Amino acid sequence: MKKLASLICTLFIAASGISQESMTFQAEIANKNGTTLFIKDGKKIIQEIYADSKGLFKATFPIKEGMYDMYDGVEYAQLYLKNGYDLKMTMDAQAFDETIKFQGKGANENNYLAEETRLEQKFDYNKLLASDEASFKKP
């Protein structure tokens, strides 16, 4: 009996270690631009995720911790990914950056990146570049 309990314990520990060597990404996209999402590292495609018959994108895959781009065939979003994440994304592709939201393990990091993108879009870089030195002095 002790051998059986020891074997079960060993299998459980091994299984939990294996689950940490991959991550799960799921996306529910309204008005999607295509049936494939690409996780990219620069120009290199790391993972292709295909929509199922209900239009849901889901895949489990190993990943090296770091920054990636998710490309839907038209637009990009920055993602921070690492093994052990169970990340769920929702968005409307017609308002890509404005509606992208994350839930699950890894959501905090990716919601931060999404909000950073939204704030950056509001910043007028052309106005800043056209400003003269007097514009930067305190009143």
C-alpha cells in the first residue's frame, strides 16, 4: 500500500511539473478578421491558433518567457507570455485595442500592456515634435 501511495504521489508531482512547461491561450473574438491567430516573436511564428467550429481560439503550447505579438491577420497586440499561464482574451476586432481584455493567470501583465497601448494612442507625438523650446518651460 505504501508503494502505491508513493507511486501516486510521484505521478502527481511529475504531472504538475509537466503542466508548468506549457501555457494555455484562449481567445473569444467578435467580428474576427480571420480563423487563425499567430503568436510571433519578431517575424518568427511561434504558435498558430485556429478557431474551432464555435469560433473560439484555444491552444496549449510551451513558450519561452517574454514579450510576443499576437497577430490576427490585420492587427497586432503585445503579449507577455510564460509557461504556467492560463490566459483568456476577449475583444471585438472592429475596435481591437479599445476592447482587448484578459482574464486568468497572466491577465494582470497583459491588461497592463493593453492599457499602455490605449494610453499611447491618445498621445499626440506629432504635436510634441512640432513644439518649440518655450513649450517645455514651466509657466
